[in-house]
Amino acid sequence: MKLKSLFLTGFLLILLSCGKVPGKYILKSPDGHIKVSLVVSPNHEAFYTIVRNDSLVFRKSRLGLVRNDGDFSTGLKLLSASEGKIIHETYTLKTGKEAVRKYTANEQIYHLQNESGQKLNINFRVSNDGVAFRYEFPSSSKKIKKIEKEVTTFHFPDSARAWLQPMDVAKTGYKHTDPSYEEDYLQNIKVGTPSPTKAGWVFPALFKSGSNWVLITEANLDSSYCASRLQQDSPDGNYKLGFPGPKEVYTGRGYKPKSKLPWKSPWRIVAVGNLKTLFTSTLGTDLAAPAVQMDSTFIKPGRSSWSWALLKDNSIKYNIQKQFIDYAGNMLWKYCLVDVNWDTTIGYTGITKLADYAAKRNVGLFLWYNSSGNWNTTTYHPKSKLLTHQDRVKEFRRLEKMGIKGIKVDFFGADGQSMIAYYLDILKDAAKYHLLVDFHGATLPRGWERTYPNLLTMEAVRGFEYITFFQKDADKEANHCAMLPFTRNIFDPMDFTPVCFSKIPGIKRKTTNGFELALSVVMTSGLQNFAETPKSMSGVPVYVRNFMQGVPATWKNTRFIKGYPGKLVILARQSKNGWWYVAGINGEDIQKKVTINLSFLRSDNKGTIIKSGTGQFSFDKEDVSIPENGKYTVNLNGNDGFVMIFK
């Protein structure tokens, strides 16, 4: 009787979550707060709307796509809908803000056909933190089909605001390496504002619609599809999904999605809720494909020393890299990254000696590679060694014998289908030779760290290197870094290469040392390549070095405490050993008095706070006792930050 009762309860929950009213279907989240409505209009076009707590998130937004052999954007007929289904899934990740992740959603699949009788399914899932949908072609065909365009839109009310990063135009920028997701965000702009570039806007795209925050992105991108973005123009706040152009390819291959049938598109994700809901959401990996089968014993996230951040090309020499290996060993970091041109400035023989030396210090080496053949004009090398499966097998087999632990591959500059396939081919082949991967000059991961767990991190951000290049980036650092936890870094690992306590040659730093220290906690990356040099690290207080020796590269749990995009970030992360790290950064150049709710910790828990001292380049440390009401106040200067540790 108990089992029967549980079954009936589950069945009733599905019925309540999936409803049909004349002309449309309605699907609700498990908690009932989010509601998606799907309708086919009298002129045979498919639309959806999203409402949360009776507040309109999206107005009527288009669904559909156009295949080379059929139009699935108009002339549509809604045939039926599947019975509602509850999705429960628990999985673990090697990297990110939460080790064990749980996903629950209500699912319904809508069956349509076009005027030619060709079938299209639209699969919707609604969870408590958002909505996801994808297109499915259920028919079978051995003939390759190509998608010409999607007509998917995200139609916001007029009053909505946006925080968006422009997409760079293909084959522009440094040595024709764009796009690589390395622009500043335009913040709190009116929806409908055109992108300053014809290429549009990148994912993730952040909006505020009424009382709701909204993040749009995609996941489960495989080698049959291209990476998408939002188009340049969004009249009336109606954002259209866009594809890359013909220049964004692996040389001689295609840019539009193509596959045999059956075929499924990536998931279109719309995270919806308050800032806490978005910040802690894991939809970007919840909707990614499960991990492919591979030996995962070699996959070990970690922290790394890296000479190039501040010392640039001239540091890629044997003796200097040996110093950075010693530095990593002394700091108890797992890795040392050897960057550009190592194949000639050090050589394979020299690298083998360094790898042997590093192993004795319990340090593994990452080696830099240029991804490109002839799709850009970069001259850094090794170049063109990874272009084919045969090339990769030859190189990766050699690296494994040398004892190399990972590769950093740079300068992709394309989002077309063939380039996406190239990314994934590198990941698959690297795994066979027990190599970890860091992609730079790259696209957004879109949940790949779940599917290919040997992917520890990707750049896809205007990172620390720009602060060393341009004063305007140093001026914006605090604001920019306070944007990233709400956008680029919300779902996927990000190789910003943080933490600089010293002066930057030719640049006036605007952030405090407390701010820089906090970035080691605020930013998530399975491979945390720290920018600071051994000389400067030796000059900071012992308690700062001790902190940097122990700060984790991956986390058991993450809590959002307080914040606002571009202005403030206060969060707490729990390490695998149960310690809590509380960190905050002030994204504005104004003083702030911030009250932090630490009631989730035991009232008798005592900790330590490390913050800036009286000068920009100084530190201070104090003991912390949690008041009975759990509220603790921190005074922050402009562009300032802090970390607290509770053991």
C-alpha cells in the first residue's frame, strides 16, 4: 500500500505540472513557481512564454528551425504531447563549485510536423531554477542534413535590462584570432540595444526581467552542431539566436550544423530566479551529456605556477622554468605551465629533463600549443602539431612518455561546426594518453567539463593578461571581476589566471592585495594558473603564503551570500575537508560597509580574516568570532576584498 501511495503521489504531481488548455500546453517546475506555455498560432508558427511567480519573464517567443530539406519554422501542426515525466539525476564533477550535483525537472515532449509531413519534436524541461528546451528530429536517414538557421527567440518585456558581452567579428583582433570571448560587458543596458558588433552577443547572457534575473546559454554541444550566440539586433527586446559565419571553420570544412537522423540540437537554457538562484544553479552541466567512458584516474584538478603572466615570452627558458617548478613545489601546487615557443627555447630534450625534475618535486608540467593550421596568422609555436588524429596520436604519445600531465591549446578563433568538432577531437585523443586540457583563445565550454572530465578549464574571458597589456583594463579590473561570477563563471570553469600582489610593468594597478587574494576563491577553475611570481610571493606575509598553499582548486559546496553584477560579490565555498572559505570583492571604487550573514556556520566557530592593510600592497590578519545573530560586518575600500577561513 505504501509503494502504491508513493506511485500515485508522483503521478498526481506530474498531472499537476503538465496541463493543457485550449490551443496550448503548460509545463510547470516541480515547485510550481515557473510556468512555460507552448502554443502553435493560427498561422502555424510555434511560440512559448515563461512566467515566474506570475511575473512575465518572456513574452511570446518563437520556436523552430530551417533544415536544408525542410522548413520547421512555419506551417507547423501540433500533433500531440508526451505524458509528463519527472527527471531525477545525481552526478559528480571533478571541477567547479559543487562536487555532487542533483537535477530535478518536469519534462514534456511536443510532437509537431511541417507542411511536408516531416516530424519535429520540441523537448521542454522545467526545473526550480529555470527552463531548458531542444529540438529533435526523430526520423531516420543516412543522408546528411544541414540546419540553415534557428528562429528561436527570447522576447523580453520593454522594461527589462541587460548585462551583455559583445561577440567579436571573426578573423579580427590579434593576428586574426577572434572571436575568443574576450570583451568587456556592457552593463545594465536597455533590452533591445544593438550589439556594437555585427557578430552579436556571447553566451551566457544576463538580464533582469521584472523581479526575475535571467541567464541565457546553451549546453550539450556536440560535434554535429555549431556554437550559438544572440544576434546583433533585438527590436522590441526580442533576441534572436544566431549562428557563426563562414569564416569560423577548421580550414576547408563547414560552419553550419550537420548530421544524419535522428538528431538532437543542444539544449537552450534559460536560468530564472533571484540572484542567489542563478549564482548557485548548475543547469549548465545538468543539461550536458554525461561523461564519456575514459580512465579518469589521471584527472586531478590543481593549482599551478605560470611565468608568462608577468614575465612574458623571455621567461620560457630552462633555468627560469626550473625556478617556477621549485616555486610550485614550495607552494604545494600540483602543476607548472610552460608557455609559448618551448619547443625551440627549451626543446623536447630539455622539457623531458624538466618533467623528470618536476616529478621529484611532486609537480606536473603543462605545455602550450598553437591550435591553428592556417586559420590565423599567429607565429607562436609548437604549431600545426594537433591538426589531425594522426598528428595528435604522434604528439600525445610522445608527451605521455615524457611524463607531461597536460596541454594548453590556444588561438581557435571560431565557433563553426567543424571547429567545435576539432575541440572535441582534441579532448578525446588527449584522454587516451592521460593528458589534461586547458583551452585558450577559445569558445565557452558549455558544460564540456562534465562530458570530457579531462577538460579542467577554458579561457573565454578577458583575463589577467589584458591587465598587463592595457591600463584601461587595469582601471576596470574590479568591476570586470565582479561581473564574471554572475556570467562567464556561473556554470563553467574559467582560466582568468588571477592573483597578483606585485607591481605590473608599465601598468598602475588599481586593486588592493585583499582583492587579489579573494580572486583565488571567487573564481572557479579546475586548473588555477596563478599569475604571481616566486620573487613577489616570497615577500608577502607567511600567513598569506600559507593561505595560497592551501586554497582549493575545486569545491564541495558553494553559497551565495550577497552581491550585484559588477558591484559586489560575497560568497562562501566549502572545501572537501569541510573548511569554509568566505570571500568578497568590491567591484566599485567606493568604500562599503558590508554585513555578512554567517549563520550557516556554527555560532562557536572561530575563524581568520585576511584583508588589505593600510596600503594598497599590504595585508592584515585578524581573528573572527561569529556574533550570536550570525551577522559580521566588513569594511571595504574601493576595489578591495577579503577572505575568511573557518576550520
